[in-house]
Amino acid sequence: MKTHDDKGIPHTSPRQSATFTNDINSDIRRAAATGIYDIRGGGAKRKVPSFDDLLFMGASISRYPLEGYREKCETSVTIGGRYASNPIELDIPITIAGMSFGALSGPAKEALGRGASAAGTSTTTGDGGMTPEERGHSNKLVYQYLPSRYGMNPNDLRKADAIEIVVGQGAKPGGGGMLLGQKISDRVAEMRNLPKGIDQRSACRHPDWTGPDDLEIKILELREITGWKVPIYVKVAGARPYYDTTLAIKAGADAVVLDGMQGGTAATQDVFIEHVGQPSLAIVRPAVQALQDLGMHRKVQLILSGGIRSGADVAKAMALGADAVAIGTAALIALGDNDPKWEAEYNELGTTTGAYDDWHEGKDPAGITTQDPELMKRFDPVEGGRRLRNYLKVMTLEAQTIARACGKNHLHNLEPEDLVALTMEAAAMAKVPLAGTDWWPGKSGTGF
Amino acid sequence: MQSFDLEAQGLRELNATLHAQADDTNQTAWEIDNPKGAHAIAVGLDAPIEVTVKGSTGYYCAGMNQQATVNVTGSAGPGVAENMMSGKVVIEGDASQYAGATGHGGLLVIKGNASSRCGISMKGINIVVHGNIGHMSGFMAQSGNMVVCGDAGDALGDSCYEARFFVRGSVKSLGADCEEKEMRPEHIEILKELLAEAECDAKPEEFKRYGSARNLYNFDVDNAAAY
């Protein structure tokens, strides 16, 4: 690069725009070339305030710890005792979030069931219905009741251990789903009652109810059909967590699943994923407040999802008042998604390990987010299940480690007082003190 | 005939009793008195029984029905026969919104009018409405047949897939990607059968057929204005 012009006057250094970054420019070029917005899988990739901005303080003179290898720290959780005669009993408070057969291959769904069952927790169906692989390998299976009602039938409903009415998803609050034609194989098309190869739209609203009063009646119908036996969850995106949680409780939910914007999707518009919704950190306390205001905290369970990666995240979510968490993207990574061993093939697809998110195209080198029979052969559901089990066990051990250090003999005993925040934003969202202070923005009586 | 007083015995008892009927039950005829607009009456049935509701019902009457025949002598609230899999549901009066929503099979007959979003997301159910249907009926309808002996409101069949709509009267407007289609002999046969089963004396030849133009099946930016 020339540093001076022909007269010897130095050039200024080339300066990249902070507004028109290379990433943004590539978005513009892609839009100009195709005329269609970018569709991808996964959750928000932008940096948002997160559980990484919180720290546990651990024990001190005022609080004493539990012995790591001798004293028990319980991890079990019961979900759905409010109305269901058969609530779900889980050994660990980490569940597998809803992911559809269609978005995932049958063997991948089988692996989720195997791993979850081996770890003593539940897995969840998704848009597209319940597959025999999934039901057969899941000791506890939550059946999602979605706006599209693809594959929805009363026989499978009665086989479920819980029902999750999906109102919203953290990656796309207010948006429906899509499954592009490449993934509408014969089996997927048959389950969804659609022509093969079309771009399938999933509705953003339920077809037969609108609003909280209707939801109450819908819950009544589902309970009547299933004999009031199984818990009914309501899943909402992290849009208006206080009001959505309040309305779900009033409509009769046994549990509320709250999904932050880091939560993944099989496919939606990138602009939706990155610009609609709230971070998981920001939505827990308003939801817990709603539960407390109605006297329902610990009676109606709160399950948080969206960007949960480690036992530390689990412990922090629970310290803020969640009863359990759900993982989706992290579970896929445990199965082998975005594994470096496929780097050459990711490069062929124009991406790299860790960044592969075109799950909707059905070309997943790892054989997980695909319906291509050849790619699916690469994935071993038994091995995948073992890996997921290991990962769930590690997360649980990590959460227990932290809980013991805070002197807690059950993960549910973690509390906001165990935490401090590293940033003002995190302090305000989590309502825990900024580290080194006894203050957070919005704390009552402080004038801020 | 088994009688059940809903007001006196309660909804839970009603549905539990009906669910307890096996395929070979000899208690095949049931009459429900005093429905008084209650919700979720006779939902989730799965036996070859005939249930007559003496009056009008609230939301989701006969929801997810399998095998059973459910007759409502009055009118039905929202979501009647939603997600029906098989069997038959007959409403003597009118039906509110979302009648037959997402139904996979069976026959829903509405002898009066049906409100908006009749047959929304239908997935194989057959619906015969003796009167008119409201706006956005057949929205995202996937398969099955909807027969309307009267008129259809705005945006019939918006974004539909392979469902067929037969309308005898006028259609106020068609929804995105819905168009009038040729009536072929096989469609006349379908209509004949459905009209007979729905006890409707309309003539198949009087109907026009509507369905998907299939232009929106795969996204094309040039069609963006249609969404």
C-alpha cells in the first residue's frame, strides 16, 4: 500500500468505519445480490449483558461453605405440582429445550432423549410433532403445543409427560418459524401434512385462541383431554416478562418457560434474532417478581432458557429465582454441532467452526441439523447421547460446586444475595449490588 | 341412551365418563343436558359413541375428536371440533370463530353460519357450512375440503396450501395466493358425497372451487408484496 502520494505528501491511515463495518458491508452486499433478508439458525450473536457479568461471592465469616466431597447438595426439581396429578420429577434442574424433528434429524432427536434420560432430566419435542425415536428414548418428554400444530394429535398428546404451550421464542418474540424446502423430506412432509419441498411457514399466533382469557380456556381443554394428569407449561419469549408471567399464571399454567434472546431457533431472519427480545439476564427478575406478587414463586416453576452454557449459568439463573433452566444450542454443541473436526467442510460452506448457523439449509457436516440421509449417517445417536449426558453431569457438578461454596445444600437455596454484578447494566437487570458497593441502579430508597 | 346433567355433575365427570368408553362399549348413545355454554364439552373423545349436547356450547366443544359423533342442538362457541382427527361433529345452529381449526380428519357440519377463520390451518378435515363463513376462513389451510353453501367473507384461503374450498355463493375477496380453480368431475364427486353426508340439498354444479395458486410455496422476493 502506498503511504505517500506522488508529491510525497503522506496519506492518512485507511480508517474503517465503526458504523459500516466489514460485517455490515457484507450484509449489504448480500442483500443487494439476493433481494432477500438473511435467514439463519441460532440465537443472538451480538454481545449483550449476560450471566458472565455476575459473580458469586462465596462463603465468608458470615456464611460457611459445605464440604465439596462430603456434604450433599441436592439438585432435584419437581415441575407441575400446581394442578397436575403427575408432576415431573427431575434429578437435575437442566432440561432440554424444544427443538423440532425437521430442524433436527431423527437420530439427533434420539440422542437428545438418550442423553437427557441418562442424566435424569426431560427433553422436549418441537414444531413437527413427536417421533417414535424421541418418545422411545426419553424417560420424560415434554410435548410442545405450537401455533402451527404440525404433527399435533391427541394420541401423542396423551403420551406426553407434560405439555408446553408455546406462545413465543426468545430468538423471535412475535415471529413464526420457517423450514425451507431443502429440509422438507418425505417424512417431514408427511408429519406436517405439507407438500414436499415447499418453504414451510410456522404461524406466529395460535389459530384458535388469542389473549389470556382464551389461553385459560385452552389450558382447560388440554387438561380435560389429558385428565388433569400432566403439567402444562406456557413458554414465552423474553419480551414483557412481568406481564407475560403474570398472565400465564392467571391462565392456569403449572410452569412458565421464559426464553431470552440468546435462545436459538432453527431458522429465522437475522434481523429478528439480533434486534427483537431481551437478554436472559434481564428477564429473570421481572418474572420472579410476578411469581412473588401472586404468591406463586416455587409453586409455579420458572424455567429459564437462552444462552445457558455452564453450571455457573445454571447457578446464577437459579440464584435469581429460576427453578430450572433449559438448554438448546449448548446441547447441540455437546452432540457435535460446530465441531472443529468438520472445519474443512465448514470452509466449503463459506463459514468456520463456531460460526456455522445455516441450519435451515440442511447441509450440516455434523449430520445433526439435516434431513440428508448421507449426512445423517455421520451422527451416532448412542455416542451423541453419551456426550450430552456427560455435559449435563458436568454442568450439574459445576452448579453444585458453586452452591456448596455459597453454603447451600440445594441449588434452589441459592439467592440473589449470593451475587454481585460487574457492570452497572448487569446490576440493574439482576437487581444485585455492583461489586464493591451495596447499590444497584433502581434500588428503592437510593434516589436512582 | 345415557343421560348426563352437566350442571349437576360437572365437566370433569363428564369428560372422564366419556373417555372411559372403550371401542366395544355398549353405551353408545349419550345425551348431555344443561350445557349452558360451558367450555371443553366432550373433548378428546376416542370411541365410536354418539353424544348429543342439548343446547349451546362454549369454546372447543368436541376438540380433538376421534371416532365419536357429537351433535350440538344449539350453537357452538370458538374452536368447535378443533384438531378433530376423525368422527363427525354436527352443529344445528351457528359456529363462532376457528371452527374446525387445524382438524386432521372427520367431518364438521355447521347448519347455520360460521364466523371468521373457519377451517384455519385445516390439515385434512372436511367442513360443510350450510350458511355463510366469515373473513380469513381457510387461512394457511393445508389439506381437506371446506364446502360453503352460502357466501364467504374477505380473504378466503389466504396463504393456503392444498386444501380445497367450494363456495356456492359469493366470495367477498380471495386471500393471498388463493385463486378460482377448474371444477373437474372428481370435485363434483367429492361435493356430492360431502353434501349428502351433511344432509344438504345444494347441487354440486352450483359451486365454484378455490385453492392455492402455489406461487408462494417457495420464497421469491418478487412476490414480497403479497405477504
